[in-house]
Amino acid sequence: MAGATTDTKFPLRIVLVGKSGAGKSASGNTILGRKAFEEDASPEPVTMASTCQSAEIDGRNVSVIDTPGLFSTSMDEEKVKDEFDKCILRSVPGPHAFLLVVRLGRFTQDEKSAVRWIQEHFGEDASRYTLVLFTGADQIENKTLDEFLSPSKEIQDLIDYCGGRYHAFKNKDKQNLTQVPKLMQKIEKMVMKNGGKHYTNEMYEEAERKMKEEEERRKTAEKRETRNKYIKGFAAGAVTAVIGAGVTVAVVANPATAAKIITTAAAAVCEKAGNHLANVRL
Ligand SMILES: Nc1nc2c(ncn2[C@@H]2O[C@H](COP(=O)(O)OP(=O)(O)OP(=O)(O)O)[C@@H](O)[C@H]2O)c(=O)[nH]1
Ligand SMILES: [Mg+2]
């Protein structure tokens, strides 16, 4: 954001939620300034999995998590749960902003249930981190955004639930250079109001704990594999050394010299193995 000091430029995580066709992926693309997510005017849901894409916006790393239409969906319950869990994992340790994406002029029962859905899934507190992002602002004719929004009590309730925060995108208008900075300013303001903190709750803490455990497990397995490789390598070395010593014995045909050669060779192998293994502790 223009004017922000460098120390406020911590990475931002933004989660897009909304019903299928609302324009979540298109909005993600507008924010990131590239075609990061597939968008389409299909009557069928387009995004089937939660994915995360990042870009640097005005010197700040911004990650956008696009999700399938998780509420009011034809997906079976298990798949919805799976994708919801993935959305959580992609946004660990927690998002700075939830953007509730709503297509202008298509406010239906689904959007009304969005509030309940967010509360039920992310927790009551999530509303403090939520901003309504209207799409299709290029398609409202002869009216300002406020003129378009104000007659609808439902929309007003939705905006109120989100602390009065909303923004509108014209996702088809690629020449519009102000809509993303303006959104970022609104998000920035919300983050400041939340003490610069991202949203988190037990669900995120649990997901983060599991991710750390998984990372530890992976590192331990990697170290074990490296150590096993060394052990195999040195075993092969030892066999070669002993065979070499045997050959030497045969050549010099002197038992006393042979014993000395074998002992020296074995000691050298053991010392080398010991040195390497000392560097590969688990
Ligand atoms: N004119 C116009 N079209 C838009 C706007 N935003 C999105 N669209 C179009 O609406 C259609 C649906 O947008 P998507 O971004 O795919 O919708 P979605 O919410 O990701 O849908 P799912 O992936 O099915 O959940 C696409 O054809 C978009 O190009 C907008 O601001 N203006
Ligand atoms: Mg999509």
C-alpha cells in the first residue's frame, strides 16, 4: 500500500469465499494481476479445489487462496469438508482477510446463508476479518454502486455484518489501475483495526501444529535415509579394504605383516565411518 512503512509490509493472506459463479477466481486474477486461477462462465462449478497463488503487490507478498463454491453447492458433504480443510491448510497460520465475493444483482438466499456459513465454519469472530467484494460492477447501468446497493435490506445487512466494509471490482476491465490498490487499502485498514494480526482460532492452531509435526517427520525420515546411505557406503568400503588386505597378504606371504595391514585397514575404515556418522545424527 502506498505510504505504508516497510515494517508493515508483512505477507498478506487473503481467502476468497462465495458461491459458485460469483467471480472468486476472476477476482483472484484481478488482485494478482495475472491469470492465476481458471475462471469461466460455465453453469457448472469451475474451481473444484482450493489453491493458493502469490504475487508481489507494491513490495508486499500477497497470497490469494481461491476456493470452490463451498456453500450452496452440489458437492457432496465429504468433498466440501475436504476442500474446506485444504483451504485452512493453504491459509495457515490464518488469513488476514476473507473476501466474501458476491455478484452484483444476483443477491439470493445463498448469499444470505453465506454469513451463517462463515460463522459456522470459521467462527463468530471471522466477521471482523471479512470484507464483501462485489463483482460485475461493469454491468450496473446508469447507477452508482451505492444507488445500486442501498435499496436492498439484505445487502445492507450483509455489509453491516462485515463491519461496513465492501468494495467492487470490474473484473473485465483490465485497464482499471485503481481497483486493486483501493481494495488493498481497505484490507490494510481492516488489518490495522485488528491490531495487525491475522485471523486465527483453534482450528488454525491445530492445522499449524499438524503441519509442523509433518515437517519434523519428513526431516527425520530424510536424515535417517542419509545415514543409511552412509552406513551402506562404508560397509562396502570395509569389504573392499579387507579384500585388498587379503590380496596384499597373498602377495607378501608374511602372516605378521598381513595382520598389521588388516588391522590398519580396518581401523582406517572405522575411523572414517565414525567421522561421517558423527555428522549425521538423528
Ligand atoms: N462482466 C464481468 N464478468 C465477471 C466479473 N467477475 C467475474 N466475471 C465472469 O463471471 C464468470 C464466473 O467467474 P469465476 O471467477 O469463474 O467464478 P467463481 O466464483 O470462481 O466460480 P466457481 O469456480 O465455479 O466457484 C466468468 O466468466 C468471469 O469472467 C466482473 O466483474 N464483470
Ligand atoms: Mg472459481
